[in-house]
Amino acid sequence: MLLAIPNVLTAAQVAEGRKILDAADWVDGRVTAGHQGAHVKDNAQLPEGSPASRQVGEIVLKALQANPLFISAALPLHILPPNFNRYAAGQTFGTHIDGSVRVLPGGQRIRTDISCTLFFAAPEEYDGGELIVEDTYGSKSVKLPAGHMILYPSSSLHQVRPVTRGTRLCSFFWLQSMIRDNGQRAMLFDMDVAIQRLNSENPKHPSVIALTGVYHNLLRQWAEM
């Protein structure tokens, strides 16, 4: 499931994050790449756990916790602390697949079910830099407004096209969902959206209770905790 989530951050939150990120010390992004990624990755990245990364990461995580569309789509169990990358003219990240397991601070390992990219730079600030995700129906090109986010399965082949003008600035991170299977997670999301629509149009309809019961019984059956 490839899903854009609008307005994760407000304009004020984006501006606050940009101010912190612009003043931060950046390093070569290849220092955090795995064996596969090191050969195709060319960008700058904030060191994991740096003060700027933690400060802006807290803004991102707080916003996600208050976003019902994100919760419905991702059904998050564990979220890795957000990272931040920057692409200037000529920089790119070639085709790759994200690693299947990441480590939380403290040593806990989590499975990467969903990859997330949250945009801090507006599309008109840079040329190129599209996130290209390969899914069942072909390649999808993603370049969203600042404050918007894209979710996609971590098993997807993806790349960042070369930036030819300006600077692309994003947060990226992974999460482990309560629902491991992408197809099951997509069905639950579709059902949740349909239930909410039915409830808004006809809240007293008996199907609202019935469908809500089916949703939670499926979640109970499939969820990993």
C-alpha cells in the first residue's frame, strides 16, 4: 500500500524544523548505509542521535501520534526515531531495498514493515529529487508539499532521482506494524475508511456496529504485539 498523508506537520512546525535543520552539522549519508546502499547512496544526513535530529524527531513523532490517518494506515507497533537527509545538486540515491531489521536505541530489534518519507522542502524549491517506488502496478513518482508524508512497504524497490537544482530536505524512518502482512493491513485500512464514511453519513445504521465488530475481530486475529 502506497499512501500519501497530507499535513502531517503544520506550516509553523515545518518552519521550526527547517530552522533547526539548517543550523545543524551534516555528514556524508554513506556512513549509515548498508552494504547495498553504500554503492548507490550520495546525500548528506544528520548523525543519528544528534541534538538536532532528536529535537526535530520529537516534533515529527508527536505529530504522528495525533494523526488518525497515519494510525489507521500504519497500525504502528514500534517507530524508529526519525532520521533526516539532504540532497543538493547532483546527489541521488540509486535503486535499493531498505534493510529488513533495524535496531532501536537500547538494542531492541524491530522489523521494518513500512518506510516513511516526510518532506520538509517544498517541490518548487528543487528540481528532480522524486522518490520513485516500484509497486504492483509499476513505478510511482512521489514529490509532495512540505509537511506531507508518503508511506510505502519497506520491501519495495525505490530510489531518489538526482537533484538538479536546489535542495531536497526530508525526514525518513521505518516502523513495525501490528499487522505484518501488507495485504491484510491494506484491507483493514479500507474497512476502517468505509466504516468512518458510513458512520458520518448514517451513524445509526446497524451496519456500523456490525462492520466495526468485524474490523476488530480481524485486527484481534492478525495483530502481533
